[in-house]
Amino acid sequence: MNLKEVLKNLIQRFHEQKIDFVLSGGLSLSTMNIFRFTKDIDFLVHEESKNAVDKVMIALGYEKQAFSTDEIISYLSPLKVFGQVDFLLARRKYTRAMMQRARKRAVFNGEFQVKTLRPEDLIGLKIQAISNDPGNRYPVDAPDIHKLLALHRDKMDMELVREYFRIFGKENLLDAWLDNIK
């Protein structure tokens, strides 16, 4: 997947259609000085934008994947170079607040400025993913959370981070990770 070209094209299309979007997932980690392989692009968008997003993605030749839900919509291009793009729909107070808190960050060595989740909000989504699918998500998301805590702990709203862990009954995990970082 050519992440840079896909992101550039999507940014342009979303601006044309006035779709408010926030970069999340693995690519957003690069804006936080954490670099790892990612095979897709993830966005957070308002639930009310899902039809506009669908029109953009279909016009670009993407196909909605069958496993899409009311909360996460995934698109896959039949052309490997355009890959997979996933959208988490902001429909509850937490994800809507995440969109409001997002700030512009440089992506691809400053070639683009794109609204990106704050580290604490990315942690919130990752702890939710771990809670929903621990077998598949823990090996990917736990190291990301640990790195985010190690790099950004002093600059994050740790009460918000703790609230995310509390929601999913994982405060003991947070405490263990924080003790490990000291």
C-alpha cells in the first residue's frame, strides 16, 4: 500500500466534501515518534459523515468489507497499491470528544498536516480494542500503549488515560505498565 499517496488523495477528497476526519491507528503513531509497520490507514469520523465517506470511498474504487459494523467501516481496494482504509464512527461522547481534542500534526516528514488523535485518546481506543479482542489485539496494541506511556506520560492527561482503563476494568494493567516504566 502506498500510504502517502492514499492519504494525500483522501485528505483532498475529504476537504472537498467537508468531511471532518482525524487520523488514528498505526499511522498516527508516527506523529508521536513511534514507528512501526502498518498496512492500512485508520480514521475517526463523525457518524453523520458515514454516507459521505462511503461515496468518496466507492468513487475511488474501494469496496466495503463484509465485516464492517455500525461502529467500524472498512474499505479495501482491489488494487493492492491503494490497500485498506478503516473508519471508526464517532457516535458516543468519548469518541466525539476525541475528535474535538485532536490537533494537527505533521505526517510523512512534514509533507502533510493532518488532525491526529492525542496520545491519551489513541491509548483509549487501543485499550478498548484489547478489551474487545484480547487474543488478536494485545500483541499489537499493548506495545504501542507502553511506548506512548513511556514517551508522553509527562505531557498526557493521565486522569483521562486512567478513565479509559477504568471503563474497561484494566486499571491494574495500567498500574503495572506505569510501574514498569519508572
